[in-house]
Amino acid sequence: MWTNKFFFLLPVACMAVLSTSQTLPSIPGQDPADCLSSLEVIPNCISEIFGSIISGHIGSIGHSCCLAFLGLNANCVTQTFAFAPLFPPTLRDHCSQQS
């Protein structure tokens, strides 16, 4: 009996969550892929950044990668790292100390 209610309420709950979720606004005139273009020219920069998000260890990010990250637009960083909102300020602090 309770399983029937569960399987009825599960899709209803999923639809409620999906219908109320909001997407981040895009930056007018800027494609999110273009946002990372300055990081792409530095070998292994993007993999260093995303690897540090996964590992939680920021010390492996190189100096040139840090300089490129510090040069990114704040809106770009917010949009790109929306899944890890605490990471950009931490990386910014780390990179500011390196330069």
C-alpha cells in the first residue's frame, strides 16, 4: 500500500523540483565556452583547475594558470563555476598570493 503512494509521489516531487529550479542568467554577448578561452591557451590549465576542484587541493595550479584565472571576468567565473560557488574565491586568494 505505501509503495503505491511512494511511486505516485516520487514523480510529483521530481516535477515540483524541476519546475521551480532556475538557471543562471547568461552573460549577454558572451558564450560560456568563450569565457574559458584565456585558460585554454595555457597547457593543462583547465585540467589543473578542475582537478583541484575534485581533489580539494589548490596548490597544484601553476603560476601562468593563476594569472589567466585572475584575468577572467567576475561574471564569467560565477557562471562557469556555478556548481562550486566557494571555489573561485579560494582560488582567487591562492593566485593572488602567488603573483
